Amino acid sequence: MPSSSSAFYLPATLAVAQRFLAHGDVPELPVERAALFTALMALTKPALAPADVVRTIIDAEALFVSPDREGAAEALRELRDELPVDLRTGGTDLLADQGLFFAAESAMREQRWCGADGRYADDFQERCRDTLIDRDIRLADAAVDGDDQDNDEDPDRATLLRARSAVHFRGTRDQIVAATAITSAPFEPVGIVATAGSGKTHLMLMLAEHIRGNCTHLAPTEAHRYAFQHRAGPGRVVSRTLADVAHEAAANWMLKSRDTRIVRPPQMGESYLSLAEQAKRSGIPAIGNTAPAVVLASILSAIRLWCYGKDTALALHHFADRWRVPLTDQAAYFAWAQRVWDRMFEPLNPRDERVFALTLYHLAKWLDLEGADLPTMGTLLIDEAHDLSAPWYALLQRYPGGWLTMGDPYQRIVGRASQASTAKTLTMTQSVRTGARIEPMIRRTLGLHSATLIDGTFSGSRDHATRYHAYANTTELPHTGLRVYGSAWTLLEDALRVRAKGGWFRMLPASEKTLIRMAKDAIMLRRYGDRPTHYHLRRFIAWEQLADDLVRTGYSSLLAAFERGFSIDDLDALQRAQAAEGEQDLTLGLLEHCKNLEFSQVSMAPCCFASPNGRPKDELVKGVYVAMTRVRDELWLPGDALDRLADQLQTTQVSDGE
């Protein structure tokens, strides 16, 4: 696997370098002139070793402080004039590809380059790589402060207690500011809004270990809980899933409630019935010209939107644009929506088959509407808070202890992230994962979103240089790391190719599930005329329609495979061909399933920068951002990736609804 090289900083700002390359403007400061001379050498003689770069800067600076400094400046300008035009316009990007960057304005303003003799100093590099700093953080705690006062007569004990109430922490400036604010008031609600790779888990581990009193880490899924405990170490921090907490809250409410209609607390569970069968068993009729299954799809979509929001009752606006309800049918829709909601929470006998799925967002809404309280768990540390629904925040508002949420609203790919209105908000935008080379690309991607979701600017890690590779053909892509797709059809084609070549690959579980469902829907539609159930394919009622769409979107080879008899047995064989978890060289996945991952290499297929299946603009932007920020060492993109994305967004609708 590749490893990222250290970033090397030239003692001049990017603005100075760009003015010089574009217009020939030579700065007055000798060390800046030396930096520009070194940049020219690197552009004409790539792959300079770090020692050669340092020697070039030192020798050039001596030249630019000599009596003939103006002659040297003119020679520098002449060297620049000899550069090809493409190097004058794209030179700083090419330097970045070599791991050569220009210093921040603050570094030059503070003269961090200046040694004791007034010349360039070798430790300038360390002064520029300030991603992580060390700080002692005092843990202000009422009990400890009281102990200090009670032990004024015992100086040795007071000193010991004061030493215990501070912790040494190494992190970014953002992390230290956040840790200081949180530990000074551990019983207050705090919301941290943080960009990808900014060290949310690292900060949470530090807080979990050092906050006075007990605390509980809350994870969105069992996989998140396992990953957190694996990093924290066995038994060091209590961690629970949101589902576990919600079930306990429902059981506690049941014990206190006098509502005799509820004989046992609701339990989450899946329904394995088709929409048509669900509608049939619950008695939902056709309404107007709309078939029962489509009526139910509209109702379930509206309930989902309602459950993520603050409204206490379903309303017309919960039926999204694609589920417009005629005025004459509204009363019937609302009546059946209430029946479906009540049916979700009916108690089931062990042998009863569940008609409707009951999910975590359903249960959280129910708990909020019923006025339930969360169980007491000390200070709550809540991970992936961008996926919390509004009812969860309502439950937190009633929680008597302190709590901390950490999330990235740009990682809430579908819909808008909810926030607590009363919590103190802190921001972290300094990445410790993705290097400075990719910083401009991520900033440009975020700028394509219809609204700014985080106050602050994403900053790449200053201590390493993530390499960027622009590719023209997908055959150039590495066969290691994470490969990301915007379309399940491209994922299927690629997985079949990798398998045919004997590659050690594995699909992300959620992406595999999507691929299998869509492929099975296509197979059943072609063979038996069964209407697809996956939401990407529901609009196709005949095989000819889907076949035409595959041709139009560039999947003629996949269509040919289906026409030749590609079957469910072939899908099973593809699944069996995957390497065991942890043994794969290449991991394949869709944009929306890449959260909470980190890979040395990340490559993104061209379909990541298009909008298959009418994906709304903001969902596409956030999906690209999530995939790009998984990388540490090497990022592979089509050469025109971001231009293609910008062009695509001009004709794509904006949507931030649930």
C-alpha cells in the first residue's frame, strides 16, 4: 500500500507564487525569491529530493542577498519567461503533485522561515506542519474544586488533586478548543459540527476517558459501537446503540403509563412483505386512479418525512412533490396514514408476521409524541449526529444530564441534518486524514452545494501530502483500496470484471444489498414481468422500458448480459466469489455507503460525477464529498471530474427534503 509523503513548504505564499508565474511579478523578500527559484527548478527537474530542495533554497537565498541581487532578480524573471504556458497556469498544481506547497500567510507574516542569522531555517518545515499541537487541559469539575478548597490545610494533597484535574492532549487547534469548552462544563449540551476527517472519534475517546463522572457513548448502529469499542479498548467506555436506548425508553414509558391500549412496548423490526401484500393485509384500497401499493408507498414516504421533522401531526406538505395528492383524495390519504401509523405499533404475537416495518426513526417519533424520557446514562457522547432526527433532539432536550453531539451535516446525504436549538455549537474544520493537496478540490466540491452547512473552511492536514492522480481511462485505476461508484449498474459491471480476472475484492454490505436487489428486480421483470420494488426501478412497468433506459445511460453491455440469460444463480456466484472480510485488496461501494471509512487509496468512477436515477443536486454533491474525504494517501479522479460535476448540477434540481 502507498504511504503519503511529507509535505514540503516553500517560504512564499501561494498568492506570491501565482502572481510570479502568471505575470512575472518578483517579490522583494530574498527568501521568497529563493522559494520561486526552487519552484522553477522543481517544475523543470521534477522529483527533487527534499535535501536538494533545502539546498536549493539556501543557495538561492544567498544569491538574492548578494550585491547583484537585482541582476539575480532579472535572471529569475527570465527563467520564468522560458516556462511553457501550461506550466505558468498550472504550475502550482504540478508542484503540489510533487508534495511541494507554499506557506500560509500567517507563517510568512510571523517570519517562521527566519533563523537566528536572519536566513532560511531548516525547522521552518516543522513550524508549517502544525496540524497537531500539545496542550494541557484543565478538567474543571465541581467535586474536585470543592476537594481543593477542603484540603487547603494539606498542600501535598491539594497539589495532587490539581494535577489529576488536568490532562495532556495532542490534537488540532479545533479539537483543543472543543475539548476545553466541553470539559469546563461537562453538564451542558454541546453540538460539534465537524468536517470529515477532523478527528471526531479521537476527541470523543479523550472526553469519554477524562470527563468526571460516568458517561455513555451512543452509536447509530451496532457496527459503529463495535468500531468505537475496538478503538477505545475493552471495558474502558460504556457504549450503546440508539436502538437499545430507544427500546429501554419505550419499556420505561410502558411501566409508568396508564394507557391500557399498550400491552407491551413496541419493538423495531423489518417487514418482508411486498408493498402490494402490505396494502392487501391492511385493507388499503385504491384511491382515485392510484393502485393500493402506490397509495401505501406515498403514505410511508410521508410518514418518514414527518418522523424526521418537528411536526406533531401529519400534514399535506409531508407528501413530497413526487407524491402529489389530489384535493379530492386528501382526506382518504390522511385517514389511511393514521391507520398505518397505529398499525405499526400494534403488539405482535411471537408467531405473527409483521406487516409494516418499524424503524428507529418511527420509534423515536413515537417516544417524543408520548412524552417518554431517555434512561439516565450520565454524560452522553453521541456519534454521527447528522443522522439524528428532530425527535431525538427533542428527547435530548428533556434529558437531565449533559450531552455532546458530533456530526457533519454534509454527510447527511439524503435530507437535512437536524440540530439542537439550545446547545452550544462548536466547529472543527481541520482534517487530520486528508492531506493539503486535496484541500482545493474538497473546498470546490462543498462550494457546489446550494447552501453553506458549516461555518468555517475545510483545511487539509498540513503534515502529509495526499497524492492526486487524474486518469483518462478506468483501466488505469489501482486494484487496491476503495473504489467508489455513483451507479449500482457500474458497480455490477466492475464487480463482474474484477471477479473474471480473479481479483480479491469485496463489496460494502449496503452497496451489495442495493446491487443484488436491483439486479434481481431486472431479472424478474424480464422473465416474469414482475414490477420492480427497488425505488430506483419502480417507474419501469415493462422490460422494454428498462432495456431502453440501460441503452440510453450507456449500459448496453449489461443489457446484453441480461438478454443472454444473466440469472439469480450468477448473482449468487458473484457474492460467493468475494474475499473474506479484511482479506480483500479492493473494496467496492456506492457513494452513499462510504461514510465512516478510511482508506490509503480511493478511486472514484466517472459515474460518481453524474446524476443517475435523478439524484438531486445536493445529494450528489454530498456523496462526492463523502467519498473524496475517505482518502489519506492517494485520490484517483477522472481528469475533468469537478468540471463534469459542475456541468451536471446546472441541469439538476436541488433537494434537501427527507
